Amino acid sequence: MKEQHDSLQYICACLLTHTYVVRQVIADPALIKNFFSLSPEMEKVFYAFIHQYGERLLASAKLSEEKRWRELLGILKYAHRCIAMHELKQHWRIYLLSLSCREIPQTPLLESIFFLNHLLSDYREKDSLSAIIQYEIFLNQTLQHDAMALTHTFSVGVSKLIDQVKQPNFLHDGQFVVERQPETLVFLKTLNPLSVKVMTRNG
């Protein structure tokens, strides 16, 4: 079977969302073969391209990542209020490094789910914060998916935690009033307007 090679257009589209890869291939264009499949002819084309336009590509990739960051902050409702902004930005940088070069979330909503799951892996030992992050994941998954409702049992009373985060004077100091009782919530998608209604399931 003939090997399938990546086109220059596809490679550039992927690189525009991964500054760390652009930096690597500017320093050593041959490293592009670690991420993509190129024909010998395409290798020569890419080497010439990165030599001439590498810095311009890097500048565009930086702008693209910053745009994604702003869009992410526009979607997050609760988790970002519980973590200092400089820490959240550091998590964002690590998250970007964790993505495959071919892995490009198609929408800001989908990216928020990816990023929140990344955050969750770092805060699983913190019951209150992990519950808040999980809550926001289920909110966004309900909007993203075709299913009209999702149900999840949280290890603590997450509704009261969300009420605390919603307060205008809330401070991200990690001090929460926590109900140490499991709580089951139903996340229900509504279509007019498109939103998520959250209800407690009894029993």
C-alpha cells in the first residue's frame, strides 16, 4: 500500500496551534519528521518554507494560542475563579504541551472540556476543587453532546460549593464550606435558549 504523506497545508494548519513544535522545527527543520509524514520532495519544500517563513509562522501560532486562551476564559464559569490566574495560565501552557501536534479541538467549548479534564488530573486530591471542576465538565459536556441529559454523583455537596463560587466576593483561597455527603445531579440541556439546567436527583 502506498504510504500517505501529509500536505504542507495540513502541516502548517497543525503548527499554527502548537508554538512549541514551531520552535523546534525552526531550530532543526528535520524534527518535523517526528510529527508528520513527508515525502522526500515535501521535506525539501518544508525546509525552504520554514527557513523563509518560520518566524512569521511562530508569531501567528502565538496569536492563535492567545486567542484560544481568551476564548477559553470566556467559556469557563467556575473553575477559573478557584485558581489564581498565574497558576491557571501555567496549567494552560502545560496543557498545550500535552496535546498531540495533530490534536486540535474544533471549538472553544470542546477545548474547555479538554482543558478542564487536564485540570482535574492535577487537583483530584482536593475534594472541593475537583468537584467544582467536574461540575463544570458535566455542564460543558451536556452542551457539547447530543444527549439531552447527563447524571453524575459527586463525592461532596457540589451545589453548595458552586453557590459559594458564584458570590461576588469569593476569593480563591481554597477555603470552602463543604458538605461531606454525596450528591447526585442531573444536567439537562434546554434548547430555547441553549443552556443547561441542573437539578438534584433525590434517592
